Amino acid sequence: MNRPAAGLGDTVLLADVGNTRIKLAVVSDHGLDATGLRRLPTVGLRQDLDSHAFRPENLERWLMSAAPGSAVVLVASVHDAAATRLEAVLAAVSATSHRPLRQRRIGHADLPLSIGLDEPHKTGIDRLAAAAAAAIVKTPDRGAIIVDCGTAATVDMLAADGTFLGGAILPGPALMARALADGTSKLPAVAALERSAPPAMPGRTTHEAIAAGIGWGIHGAIAKLVAEARGVLGSDADVILTGGWRGAVRAALPEAIDLPDLVLCGIALAAERACAR
């Protein structure tokens, strides 16, 4: 399952370093068929680590199962401290285990994506990786709207020709709940909002009221942002839904294409350019 594609001598491993989690995966299929047509890469052996306090032995255990031989690790990060620690642990494992583990930090220039922004290097690599993958799966000659439900929620736009146009960023449910708890003296911290439907109105306890406000608020915000994006791209634009708590807003986007590993697939698209260096 984990054989590298032709022309890539090492097993290719992926690390999507986010603000909450580090998502790891193996590229099992680089998405090129015999005729050279591009399709979405296939990733497997998924593993998540805590971005703030992962245990090195958990990473090493995953590495042994994912790539017991030589490998290249493509690191895409929006959390520099977590990525730096991850890279240090990878280097230590390579040295102490006498295993060749090469590393590459992925930037926007590694992605097969046209970026219609003045400063693409200041855009989160997770957003650009998701857009690169979405450009492959969207309907030809249509725009696409990418809704990524992570620590922050993003609603990004692709033109019909696949150019990344930018989008909107808003706090995810956990950030909203934390802001209420930290910014007030009596409102409690409310956990587990990301994977459950919001309660029916009216909330009869403070906990229910917060859950209703955040849950229905983010439903409405994302639905409105998608509607605004369709006003620019056209009503037939594809909607692609990804991220860990996407199930909480799926009812607001019933027509969306569900692709949970969109960012990892986008990072995998960088393998040809990055591994050629």
C-alpha cells in the first residue's frame, strides 16, 4: 500500500501542522494515471498528534509502521513552534535509528496552484493546499468554494480556471467558546461544541444558551459566506467541505462535497516539486 510512485525514490509522508493538531499520513497514490492525467492523491495510515504537547515516542511508533525504510516528510505548517519541534524529533529519530528521513517544509511555490493574491507567502499554507486539491476535484469551468472547519473556519474561493482568489476567516466553535470564557467573569467554558448539533432555541441554561449562540451563529455565518461567494463565482459553484468538525455544519451545506483529507491531499501534490530539490 505504501509504495512510492515512479520517480519518487522514498516513501512520502505528510505532516499538516495546525494550531490544534498535527495530522500525519502516508501518500499511497500520487494521483497520476498511466496517461498522465491528474487526479486527487490517496493518503492513508492517518495519525493525529497534539500540536502543543505530542509525545515523541508516538511519532516514532507511527514512523515505524508508516515507513520502516527511507522516507521524505513534507511539512506544511501554520504553527511554527509545533513544526520546529516536529522537525527536531524527526531529525533525532533519523540520527538515532540510522534511518534516512529527509524533511522539506512546503511553501506556496511548491503547490500546483495559480494564486491571485499580492502576497501569497502570507496566506496560510493549509488554505492553499486545500485549494490546490480542490482545483483538481471541482467541476471543470466552474468556480469552487472551500469550507475548512478547523481551529479557525475558512471559506475560500477558486475561480473557474482554478485560480485561488482568497476568502474569509472566522473563529471556530472552540475559539468562540474560549473567548466567551476568557473575556467574561461568569460565563463558563463550554466544551464539545464542534461535533454536535446546536440545541434548539431557547437555551434554558447558560451552557445551552452558549451552545445555541455559537452553534447557530457559525451555521449562519458559513451559510452567508457561501452565499456571498456564490454571488461572485456563480450559483453553480461547487462547495467542498473539509475539516474535523465539518459534520456540525453539514446541514447548512447539504449540497457540499465531503472531502475530510483535502489539506493532506493538497500537500501530497507538492511531492513532485519538493522531492526534486
